[in-house]
Amino acid sequence: MRNTRLRLGLGIGLLAAGLVIGGCTVVKNSEPQNITAPVDNPFELSGAVSATGPNGPRSGVPDTTLTAENADGGSIDKLALNTLADLQEYWTAQYAKTFPGTFTPVNRFISWDSTAPRSQAVQFCRASTFQEVNAAYCTVDQTIGWDRGTLLPELVKKFGAMSVVMVLAHEYGHSMQAQAKLNGFFTASVIREQQADCFAGVFLRSVAEGNSRHFTLNTTDGLNGVLGATIAVRDSEPGASKDEHGSAFERVTAVQMGYTDGAQACKTITRKELASRRGTLPTSYTTPNEANQQLPVDRSSLDMIAQTLATNDPITRQPVYDYTGVSKSCANVTVTKPVSYCPSGNAIGVDVSTLAKRARGDGDSAVLSAMVAGDYNGFIIFISRYMLALQQDRKLGLTGAETAGLRTACLSGAFSTKISQPGGDIRLSAGDLDEAISGLLADGLAASDVNGNVVPSGFVRLEAFRTGVLDGDNACLSTYK
């Protein structure tokens, strides 16, 4: 097959501005992974509370005096208002360090319940909030509003309280970019949204460093939850929406830019910068009815991917593939599921049905999901086990989550870029990268060493994959030694 894209069209139709709720599929971890002690985390910054310390609202701290119109005084509104109070305090102190002029805090907030009857709906941004599952900044009257009935409770339930902080920090970022005059009338929405993600990352860094009045954020499960929300609230097809936010891969990158480089980085996000960052990576669907032209996760497809791996990343002795299941025993190795690599026999064992189930999803529907169902969610694990065979061929170590595991994720990312190019038998779409990073964040299977050990920080796992995608094999080998 030529130009076959490994994309399954099951993206969620949930955008942080102008949300439309659509069905999506959740995939539960097929096998618990072994979490190792934390590796040096580039996102665990000086002054951070700790990698595994407290996360979420601080106890014993009085709630803010800020109020919202139509609020019910419940825990969700308190969470939102405390977030906005901390954002107001942070940007009041920091704005002038990067941008000209005087900062004016957002001072009007509106809360509503999307499950309430039409008679109880209020107006937000000149529109009714009836059944409006949304959180947004309104440029018309400089207000921020949120749905306390569905959206925010679902975020808390699935990703923790800090995911609400992430979403509202993104909305506050729109106020920031407007006051800083970063954009013109014709600036594409995706640029505005990426800047807002970046501003959210800037604020989250301050929280992680312990500087927030109401919240703490650790750099493992705390940031994992934040990124989970970022992936769940994504565009399923970049370029298809007038309110385009970008793919999950792009959104995570924007958050990381702000987190690591500060507000100055947000100023650099322009159409030219995004085009450069995208490079030759896939960014949209280009084939009619492409969602139905995916590869099934079966032996035939796995054979084709194995051939593509051998062509793009040749090794002296190709591994043996066993599609009857993972090996029940392998000398000195803990077997991983649903795909394993056994160094002593140079064999990759695959439980094809379980791998296919992962790609399909488990049939549950949800408002929000950080696990993006699709064929590449399964294929990336298969690819990662080949990368262990490649490392053995190059006489590199196969154990150690912070070395072999991250190197495996990185090399898998580099391979993903190679098959993004036109003209190959297999080619990716933008959604395939989202499928891969959602799995890396959820369970880290594709970032595990030969024994299934993974680093606890999803941020670190995603950074390894991104390094491979953006910088290639050599960066993987020099970074993860």
C-alpha cells in the first residue's frame, strides 16, 4: 500500500473555546507498568516542591474573595475562583517584566450549569449558556466563564483539580495576548491558542516552584494530569475548525515552551514559528474519507511495519517475530505485554488481539479522554520493542527506565518522523502523533525498558518522544546514554 495513513478518526470534538461534545473511546492500561525511581527531570525546576510532593489545592488556605455571576458557591466555583485569583496575582506581578504597558486583571467572571433547564441559562459572551459545555475568555467584554455542571467536574474527576487550573490559565492567557497586542486581526486562531497554552505553561511553572497561594503542583502525577487534560482538549483534525487549537502534540509543545522558557517564549509563537516547528510533520487530513483508510492492527499490518522498520532503521540481525503471543519466559527479563522483546532469542512476541483492542478502545464512551484510540496507539508499542532490538544490535544497554526506556521512546519518535514523509508505503497523519503521546502519558509502554520499567514523569516520557520526532536518532543517542 502507498500513502496509507495510520489514522483512526475517533478524536474528541471538545475544544476549549466553543466546545462541542462528541463521543470518544477510553483505553485502560492492559498491563500495570513498573514505575522506577525518578530520573533527573528537566521540568523539576529549582524551588519546585518535589517530584512526588503535594499536588492540588493547598489545605488551610482561605478562599479568595473574588466572585462570579450566577455562581452556586460550591466546590467547583471555589476551585475556579481560587485559580483566577492566583492568576491575577501572578500576572499583575510578572506582566511588565516581559510586555509593555500596564496590566489590567480580568475582573468579571460568569459561572453556569450546562445541565440546567433553558429557563435557568444565563448570557455569556452574548450567547445563551443552555447546554454549553465550555470554558472560555470572551474578547467582546473581557470576561471569563465556565461550565460548573459538566466540563469542570469531568476535568476534576478524570485528571485532578490541577487540570481546571490548566484550562483557566489557558483562558487567562487570551487576556494576556490581547493586552500585550501579540496578534493582528488576521492572526490564525491556532496561533492564538498556542500562545494561550504557552501562557498556561508559564503560570504552571510558578505553581510547581511553590509560588501559588492556593495550589501546589508536583512534577510527576501533577503534571501528568495537566498534560492529560491538554490531550483530551485537542483538535482531532488541525485546520478543520475556525477555532483550531492544534493537535495534542502541538499543544503539549506549547505548554512546555512556556513552562521551560517563560513568557518570552510565548511572544515567539507566530505563523512562521509554528510552520517551522511543524516542519514536515503531518498536520491535517489530505485524503478524502481518510478515517476509514486506516490499517487494521493484524499480522499483515504488523509485517508491513516490520519491513518499514528494517528499511528505515536496519540492524545486522533482524529480530524474529512471533505473533502467537508474548513469550512466557525469557532469560533474565520480565516479559512485557502486549508486545515483548527477548534479547536472548532476539525475538519480538506480540499478543495481536490485545494490541488491536488497545487501538480500538474498550467501548466505553466519555466526555473527556486522554487516551486517543487509534491504530498508531498500538503500533507505537510494536515499534518501541523493535527499537530495543536495534539498541542490542548497537551494544547499548536495554535496562534502566531513564536510559534505555527514554532512548526507546526517543528512537520511536524519530522513526515516526521518517514515515511522515511523502512517498512511502506507510505514512502518518497528525492524529497518529496524538495517539502515540496519549499512550506515552497514560501508561508509558512505548517508553519502557526491556523489563517494562518506566520513569514516573509523563512530561519526561513525552519529551523523549518529542526529541526523537523533532531532532532525530542522533539526538536520542546523545541525550539518553
